[in-house]
Amino acid sequence: MSEPTTNTAPLTVVLVHGAFADASGWNGVVERLQGAGLQVAAPPNPLRGISYDSAYIASFLNQVPGPVLAVGHSYGGAVISNAATDAGNVVGLVFVAAFAPDEGETLGDVASGSRDSVLGTAQVSLRYPHGDRAETAVEVAIDPAKFRDAFAADLPPEQTAVMAVTQRPVAELAFSEPSGPPAWKSLPSWTVLAVGDKAAGTDVIRSMAERAGATITEVEGSHVIMISQPQAVTDHIVKAAQATVGSGG
């Protein structure tokens, strides 16, 4: 029997964005993680549905040469938890104001139970080409007039006005497609809980984090806590990275 090979590649922190956003939302965290000497990647999340997005991110994770700490924001939390099930190099999960669904749950059903979220009344439906010829499917965006209150109330109005215009709509499948087996059942996890989260809902994120047995840190801020409080989020990610490396990850 051949001796097992040892992968000496360093840990990479992979940051996965959520709905209505893109990877640039991680810029402040990326700068700080790089300043702390960590390897970082922030791939695009297609925002086309749980199964599609999870397969895409799993493919990305599997191509990282070494252990991965997967970090997800909002809908990105559901994506990393599904993707990490199919990526053998993930050693831990960090949920930043992020969903951590169980197998069979849909984010639409989960989010509808939140008393803190106002996102449901802030969304508008759009259509996008899907399948052959004239077939279309539903995607959703946030009404620009309601974007700041629902998504990023602790950022300057001038900044949220730009974010509202540049937001990326998400396929309705992201909310209606059942989630698969969650990686949080077999991997250590951490959660940054935004106490003013009116998008995902602080109550829902807290409940999911407690169910997953995550180490929870509460931070004052809106749903986009990684933009408004990048240092606090970075500190939490660094602690998770140190814990996974210290445990042999």
C-alpha cells in the first residue's frame, strides 16, 4: 500500500457572496485578510438556484490546492453548506448573516417565518430567458426605493443608492429549490450574527446557527455586515481559520 501524500498548501479562505450582490461586497474583508497573510479567493456566485450554484462553487472549491475555509454571506451560506458536501478539502464553514438550511428545507419557507425580515415586501419579480426558445423563469430583485431599509440600513444613502442600481437579481429557484445534505453537520462552523439584519432576519439566522452548533459572534449592523463592519467580520474569519489550522485542517 502506498503512503498517503501530505498536502502542504496553505489554507485558503473562499468568500461566497449572496443574492442581490457580487463578490465586490467582500472587498473590505479581502484587504484585511490579505493584510493578515491569508490566502483569499472570492468567486462569482451564479445566483441561478441552489443545485446549480452549489455545483459551480463545489467545482471551484475542488480546484483550490489545499484546505479551504468556506465563508458565505446570506444566500451564499446555503450555497457553501451544499457545495462543501461535495468538496473534500473544506475544513470549516463561516456564515456571515447567512442561511444554514437543513436537507429538504427551502429558503423561501424558512425566511417566511422571520419576524425581523422585511425582504418579502421589498422584492419585485422579473423574468429571464430559461430553457429553449421563448421559455422564461422568474427572478427577483429588491425595489431600489426599499433597498437601503431592507438590505443595508447602516450604510450611507449615497452608497446604497449605487448598490441598488448595481444589484444582481437572483433566480426564484434559490428560494424554492430544496436544500441538499448540509456540510455543517460534519464540519465545524462559525456565524457572524448581524443584530440589525432585516433581510435574512436576525431571528432566522440565530436559530439556524444554534441548530448547526456554530460559534456565534453578534455584531451591530445590517445584513451587509461585511461592508459596514469589515474588521469585525475579518476578525471572526481569522479566528475560524486559526481554529481549523490548529485542529489539523
